[in-house]
Amino acid sequence: MNRQRIVKSAALVSGISGLVILVSSVWPIIEYQLTDARSYTTLLTPLVLEKLDTNQEQIDYTKASNWFPTANTKQQELSKVSFYNISIPKLRIEDALVSIGGEDLSKNLVQYPGTALPGKNGNAVIFGHSILPIFYNPKNYMAIFSTLPTLKNGDEIFIKFDGVSYIYRVEEIFEIYPSDIQILEQNNSDSFITLVTCTPPGDPRNPKRLIVRARVVS
């Protein structure tokens, strides 16, 4: 009798534990859709829904080149600097490494090839990986942009490039689909940075991209 009770208790504990794990995995995605996602505009090009990859779960998103598959990679502006640092105090990100024209998002953030260098007029586009926010770790590049949706207009981003420090201030936050590559275009009116991550964070389908755009202020 005692053995049966132990078995039943163990099964109950296992069932409850499984339910807790399931809820903790699914709820952040649902919560994002009910809260943050509703505050962002989704920019949508014509017929973009027909272009979405139906096998997204098979794509390796640790490779930056897979994030916008329809984009044409341009030759990167020549630079003696291969890496620089970015800090986002609100997200507890401090001196994260950005690779210029790199590929492996599990090792560092990646600046997309052909986009402007920090401090120069144009648009430096920086890719970062995200997972479920409950596993957020600002020092782990597989999780580094998991809380990017918490940024707001006016938040500051700091960049150290080639011995010079720059301050950028967030101006726009919106969502796009992978077929919308306009965010890679250059605006030479000022110096901008654009942060990109998959969204909702932790969703294995990652149907959209979250875009955070900031302008230099110092």
C-alpha cells in the first residue's frame, strides 16, 4: 500500500513539474503577443506572407546570413577594426563584442556586411540571438537579445569603436518579416544603429524580426 502511494505521489509530482515547465516555456511567448507585440507596428511588403519559409524550424539562426535570406550581401567598407563593443545599460549588456561582417551569432553579435560603420553617416545593422526571456543572460550570446523588446524610445546604447565612444538613443521599435530587407538600407542623413533579433523570443518558428533603431546623440 505504501509503495502504491509512493508511486502515485511520484507520478503526481512529475506531472506537476512537467506542467510547470510547459507553462514557463509557452507563457512568455503568449504574454509577448498579448502585451509588447501589440505596441509595435509590423511593416509588411506586398505578398510577403507568401514568401515566408514554411520550414523555418530547420534553419540555423546562429548564422547571421540566414536571418534575411533574400538580402544581397554587399562588400563591407574597408576597416582596420574587426570587432567593437556595445553596451545597453537597461538590458545589463556591458561591452558585448560585435564582429564586423561575421557569421556565428553564438560567439558574438554580428554587424551585417555592407552596413555603415559606427560613427559614420549611415546605418550599422547589428544582429543578436534570443531565447526565452526566463533564460536571459547578458553574457551569453545565444541569449543576449532576449529582452530587447523591453527597450523603449529614449533608452541609450553605448558603442566603443576604434578608440571612440558614441552614445545612441532609441527612436523606433517595430517588427518586420524576414522578406522585408528595407532595414538594411542606408540613411546618410545621420549615424544610426539598428538592432535585430528574432521575435517572439523563444518561439522556435521565429516568424518575425524585432527592429530597434537608434540615432547618435554624442
